[in-house]
Amino acid sequence: MSIEVIPTGAAAGAEIRGVDLSQPLEDATFAAIDDAYNTHGVIFFRDQRIAPPQQVAFTRLFGEIEFNIFSERWSVPGSPEIVVVSNITQDGQPIGIKRAGENWHSDMCYTARPPRGTMLYALEIPNLGGLPLGDTEFASAAVAWDNLPDALRRRIEGRYATFDFTGRKRAFPPKQSEIDRNPPVRHPIVRTHPHTGRKCLYAMRDDCTAIEGMAQAEAELLIAALADHIVKPAHIYRHQWWVGDVLMWDNCTVQHRAIQDYDMPLRRLMHRTTMGGSVPV
Ligand code: SIN
């Protein structure tokens, strides 16, 4: 296979052409994909046709599959590694998690070892008279760090924030056992990417509830300012989905949010897998 990596021209993202993900990948092809993933933070492949076992096998190339609170509720029958993300209801019951990720976040930042990244395979995309809806936005936390003034960099580097599972209002109320399994954790506000060595801001509203050694009012102002800085328009790539897209993002390099501009009878159906990561440093 000869692959092409075409950057989006935005602060993150590249399209990869010349790969059929339903076929086994040669080592050199995988190495080129892995490199593009690390470099661009978001990569996507158009026009793919993959069955659940192929998505699981492709995900495993990047890290062990991570199970999260959604897996227990909405996994694909026969494929517990894949979570259904969808607004579709059948017989009055949701078939997947609805309104997943509607606010800016980095996946499972409330865990001690957040996932390396997440993959979505687009099976149905809402379309209003030819206009695709349900885009996903990605904000580069690496470019946001690059664009931060030196004085503010010096003020935050080496500092740790508290990440609290209960800080964010979720698409559904978590069970007490899930809250008990996810006590607050601490992570650096400035992370170093484990593969590229790039520095990335790691702060967001709701999940980040405090900064160690800082008065609460000052910490809240700082978290809000950093969260807003990360998602400035200059840092964003907005992905307009096509059916057959396989897209994956890196949870250190980018934050993301799903645009909720559609509802039934317009249907959106995604299969999501998540790959294990390392402790942020
Ligand atoms: C998510 O945050 O995992 C969902 C993103 C999407 O559905 O576009």
C-alpha cells in the first residue's frame, strides 16, 4: 500500500488515503499511520467498510482496548470492546449513548491513566436536505500551549490540577459504584506528549476542579481562562462526517466536542473504541 497523509490545514488533523482498514496492514504502513496520528492529533480515513472485529483489531494496534462506563451499558452485541454512540431509539429505548461529548473535554481525564485516544467509525450521519449535521470539533492543546504567553507558561508549568469524575454533568447520571471507582485524581496542567515530546495544555471546565497550592477562586479563574484559550477558533479543526469515515483522536494533543444540531428522525450512528494510554507527565 502506498499511503498519502494530507494535513487539513487547520491546527490539527490529517486525512490518510490509500489504506483499506478491512485488510491486514503491513508494518511500514502501520508505522506511517502511527506517525501521522502522533503528529496531527486527529487522523481520518474516508470510505471504509469495516466489521466490528476489524475495528477492534485496528484499535489494538495502538494500545489495549480501554473499557469505560459506557461499555457496560451500550456495547455492540458480541463486541463488548465497541460502544454505540447514537441518538437512535428503537421501541422507545436508546440503542446507544446519546449526546455523548457535547461539551469540550479530553476522554476519561478523571482516571489515573487516561486513554491514549479514541476511534469513531461513522455508520449513519444526519443529513438535512444535503447538509451533513453532527460534526465533531477538535481543539489542539499543543498549539494552544505554543500560543500561550511566556509569563503564563511560567505560572502554570509544573502545577497539578484535581480532576474529578463528579465535576461534569453527564449524558446520564453515573451509578454510585462508578463514582466510588473513580475518586479524584491529579494530573499536570501542562502535559508532555509521550511520543512527540510536545507540550500540551491539559485543563478543561467541570472536570478540573482545583489547582494544587492555589486559592480556589484564583484556580477557577485560571482553569476557565485556559479552557477558553484552548478552544479558540485558531486552534480548531471541525470534522464534517461522511458515512464510512474512521477517525481517531489523541487525547493528549486535542480536546473535542460533538455538535448537537440534529435529532430524530435524523439519525447518527457511530461505533467507538478507546485505546489505553499512559500516566500524564
Ligand atoms: C465523544 O465525545 O466520544 C463523542 C464524539 C462524537 O460523537 O462526535
